[in-house]
Amino acid sequence: MKRIALAALLAFSTSAAFAFHCPADMRKIDDAMAKNPKLSAEQTAEVKKYRAEGETLHKAGKHQESVDTLAKAMKILNIK
Ligand SMILES: [Cu+2]
């Protein structure tokens, strides 16, 4: 069942692929933050800001910008 859903998603357009990308990135950021990473207060604030911005952009349908913004947070967290 999961495989079928994935295949259907992959068959979609690029924008749909990005629509799937953002929540995956947000989850990675949330997971990394849940592990209490060694970040300065400034870095933590930045990650939270980019995470929130990414979610807003995603909801606005700006998936490429969302992915780019979330990537900045992931870079601070040193995750991919
Ligand atoms: Cu998105």
C-alpha cells in the first residue's frame, strides 16, 4: 500500500515532488532538534526561524523556496 502511494507520488509533477520534500525536511529538522543538538542560542533561533519560514512557504505552495529555506536550517544542524 505504501509502495503504491510512493509510486503515485513519484509519477507526479516536479512541484508535487517538492510538496513531498518539505514535510520530509521539516521532520528531519524536528528530529534533530529533539536530540538537543549543541547549538548556540543564536543558531537555535535561526533554525526555528527557518523551520517556521519553510512551513509557511510550503503552505503557500512555494515548495522550491521552502526546500531552500529548510536547507539553511539543516545546514546549521549539519544534517542532510
Ligand atoms: Cu512544500
